[in-house]
Amino acid sequence: MQHHEENAKKIFQKSYDLYQQVVDAGLMGHQDFLPMVQQWVKSLAPAGSLLELGCGDAQMMAKTLSDGCSSHLIGHYIGVDASGYALDVARTRFKQQNVSFIESDLLQFLRRYNKGFADGILASYVIHHFDYSKKLEFFKLAFEALGNGGELAIIDLTLRPGESTESFKNRITNEVLYQWPANISDGLPDLVRHMQDYDIPEDLATWDKLAQSAGFMPVKIFGQAWQGDQAAMMVWKKI
Ligand SMILES: C[S@@+](CC[C@H](N)C(=O)[O-])C[C@H]1O[C@@H](n2cnc3c(N)ncnc32)[C@H](O)[C@@H]1O
């Protein structure tokens, strides 16, 4: 595993509490994405297998599957994350028997996963850590893991059309340092450094190009959020 990715994981562990405050305060659009995720889960094959990669503490799926309408829709939910610390929190959020968690690098997990077995794969705010070739590998492995008719949903950072990564990062840096609430500002310079060093966002067209090169149908945009358009929920079907 690359030094770059190992560092990214260590920094996330250290910043877990800060990230939770950011998520709870709705600063990265999770509250807007939650109803989209719920709608998507309800549209998946009944009693199917759902994988969540880079699930962290699995807050969105816990809220989705604790809704009585949704819990019976999933046959099995597997949350995968490289952080054992985040998974320990995730385990406390679920009472269902048909839920399990695996501590693993998500690419290594996908390489070992049964081909054609998953009905849905969700990856929220994690694939932007990969460079272009790793992103492509991820899309290919996700395509192989899904059965026909299965869907991949990604929530992740999106550049505006024609925008450079540098200009995106400058925009987010200004927002985080000068617009986010002062009461969570203690660790924010670290968060900004992490973003400057490790995040590799793509524009919507590039995310879709990566997915279609792996064999997926064209993207369906479920919605955009976080200051309107800094992140999107994108869904691709395997036919
Ligand atoms: C920014 S958090 C996102 C958490 C959650 N999915 C969300 O939407 O809020 C990124 C998560 O991905 C995990 N992660 C980062 N790189 C990973 C990798 N290569 N394999 C598995 N998990 C990874 C981190 O441990 C962390 O829990």
C-alpha cells in the first residue's frame, strides 16, 4: 500500500471526532444526501446484498436501515473501512442480524469479493483519496462485484466544469477556515492540510468517464449538495 494512502488513514483516525462534528453540523451536505441514499436503497433489488465501502461510522446507512420501511429491503449489509476505530462506532449503531463490518482496505476487499454478488455498492466521500489509475481500478472492481442490474452509488467531491483542482481546494479552504462555525475551528487547519495534501476531486464528466470505461451505463445524478455543487450523489447501473 502506498505511503500516501496510509497517511491519509492515520490522519482520518486522529481527526475522527472533528469529522463527526462537521458531519453533524451538516457542513458537507450529509443531511441533503441522506434522503437520496434512502430513495436509492429502496429502489434496489429486494432482499439484496448491499456493500458500503469506506463506511466510516456508517451513520447514513444506520439512519436508512433503522427506518422500518427500509430494514427488510436489505438481505445483507456489509460495511468496509480501513479504520477499526470508526467501525467500532458503526457497530454500536445497528441492532440487525443481517449487518456485518469488515476492517480492510476497500480495493483489497473488492479483489477478494465474490464476483457478481452485490446488488448495490455505496461509497461516500472516500474514492476522492485515489489517484486516477486507482479510481479506474476501483470502478472496474466494483463493476465485477455487482450482479447484472446492480448499481454503484458514489457521493463525492466534484469540480465545476473546467475548474482546476487548485482552485477547488482554494475555494474549500476559504470556506472551512472563514465560514465554518468557530466552535469547531480548533482542528480545522489540520482538516484543510489533509484536503490540500490528499484529496483528488473530479468533475462530473470525468467521474462518469471513469465509470463508463469500466462498463457502466451513463451516470444518473441523484443530486448535488454542500454549497450547492461541491459534492454529488452519482449512480451507475450495470446491465
Ligand atoms: C471522509 S470519511 C467518509 C465516511 C463516510 N462514508 C461519510 O460519508 O461520511 C472516509 C472514510 O474512508 C475510510 N478510508 C479511506 N481510505 C480507505 C481505503 N483505501 N479503504 C477503506 N477505507 C478507507 C476512512 O477510514 C474513513 O472512514
